[in-house]
Amino acid sequence: MTKYVPLALLATVATLAIIPQAVFAAEANQQVREPAGSVSAPSANSVTVGKMLYGLDGHRITSIYRVAANGDAQIIIDGRLLTVPAASLSTSTGKVVTSLTKTEINHR
């Protein structure tokens, strides 16, 4: 019985090393999906996971962690998952810009 312990331990470690990579790869491919019959800003389709989010003043806020089905961008600031409404998002010269300040996002 003890001769199978190293093999079982190796299989467990290999499984735990592969699963997080598969989960993160699936999250990295998320994009904004428009619900049927909805109207959104023309620039909403360029909001994707990993893009940097900028304020109106041009300063970086943080990168986009996830994009909800309704187009809201989810970001992480100070360890908190925060949502930036799709209505406040636009693109300017290929950058994702929000009309909210970092303070306004933190206090939502």
C-alpha cells in the first residue's frame, strides 16, 4: 500500500497544477456579449479582459478583470472586486475610458 503513496501524490500535484491554468485560460477569453435586442454603445465591443481602464484625465486606473454579459467591466482595486457600469465606458484612441473617477468607483 505504501508503494502507491508517491504515485498518488504525484497525480494529485499534477492535477492541481493543470486545473488553475484551464480556469484562467477560460476567463482570459471572455468578451462583451450583447444580449439579444439590446442597444449598447458602439464602442462596447472593444471592452475586453486584460485591457487597461483609464479615467477621463488619461490616468490608468487598473486592468479589466472580467466583463459581465451586460457589458459591465469588473476590476480589482485594493483586493476588492468592483463593477464599472457599461454606460460609463467608452473607447478613445483604442483605450477603454470610464467617465467615473477611481474614487467614485471605490464608493459604489
